[in-house]
Amino acid sequence: MRQTVVAGNWKMNKTPAQTTELINELKPLVAESKNKCIVCVPFTSLANAIEATKGSNIEVGAQNMYFEESGAYTGEIAPDMLCEMGVKYVIIGHSERRQYFAETDETVNKKVIKAFEHGLTPIICVGESLEQREQGITVELCSMQTKIALKSLSADQVKKCIIAYEPIWAIGTGKTATTDQAEEVCKAIRETVEEVFGKDAANEIIIQYGGSVNAGNSKELFEKENIDGGLVGGASLKAADFSVIVNS
Ligand code: PGA
């Protein structure tokens, strides 16, 4: 049995003070949840998030990191910097990073490898555009993105990964993939993992759905066999909504 894992992706929202406020509001609402709850906050809010979540069942993630150890990479954040703060998770290859910041499947793979070198759990994002869905290449594309992202990892590392299937057309648009569409692709991703890394890795890897997940649709999505939780953007910024999703 895989645990349900719900991660909030706050994107470029919340100052440090607002972060403390939101986490304090969220803590009592998710305290009894049997699902895992992660909040992925902006870099500048990490210290406040780590402090505010102490002694709670909420874990903290970053939204990106660089694939080098240190050096002349102005504006970038190294894995050590995250680890020293107590960060446990890092979103890698979100479609917004691929779209606006020129990330590729290859840089995603470098970051995933680097995350494991430092004991960080990557939340790897894959997903198709509307044009690609209409072309009928969704499964092929997500399978390829998955293979490249996981290249050179061991089966044991793959077991610890989280993959978030996020159709780009469903992100921030209010258009959720139907539960059947989401399940179909999450299942295909799991089959890809099985093909390359074997049955155990496929059984253990956490595969989330993301894209307009809200308090009204989360339960039905998470009940699907191959959907082990969600990566939640907009709805993670409201404690009441996010807690309903976490408790789904
Ligand atoms: P959304 O974003 O829930 O606002 O659609 C999800 C994401 O981009 O991770």
C-alpha cells in the first residue's frame, strides 16, 4: 500500500511572514491526517516554514534547485543550502520552469541525480500541452519525460521518487483532467517505471496528479489505483481548502 502524498506548490506567493501565518492556520487542520502533507514554499520563506512546521506533521520542500554544488551561478540555489536548512523535498522540472526558464528533460535529470546525492526527495513534474494531447502523444511524451528524468538512477532511488503528472492545460486553468484521463497517464507512467526499473520500483514510486486539484475533486482523484496524491497550486494557498485535500 502506497501512502497518499499531498504537496502544496505555493509558486511565487507568500512573504516569510505570510508563510508563518498560513502554516499556523494549516497545522491544526491537518494534524490528524494519515496522508503526508508537504508545503513547497519560495526560497525566501523556507526558514519561516521550517520553523513554523517544527513538531507538526507538515514537511517542507523547495520549488527548484541547481544541479551544481556551488560556484558562479548567479541567482541559483545549491542542494547543500537547502539541506542545511532542513528541507526534505524539491520540486524539479515544473512545467512553468520548463516554459519560462528553459529547463529541459536533460537539466531535470541532472537535478534529480543531484537531489539524490544530497538525500533530497525530488518531486519530478511531467505532463503534456493541450496541443500534444490533441495530437494523441500524451502517453508517449510522459513516458519519455519519465525515462529521461530517471536516467542513471538505481531502482532503489526510483522507489523514493515522487512523480507529479501535471497536464499543462489543467494548471491554474480550473480545467481538471477527468479522473479517468489522470488515471490513464499515471498508470502509463507506472508501467514505464516497471519497464525500466522493475516491478518493485513501480509498486513503490509515488505518482501524483496535479492541475486544478481542489477540495471538490481531490477525493475522487486520489481514490484511483495509480494516483497517490496530488501536487496542488492555487488551492494550497488557502488553509481550509488545502486541508480538505490533504485529508482526502
Ligand atoms: P494548480 O497548479 O493547482 O493551480 O492548477 C498545480 C501546479 O502547477 O503544481
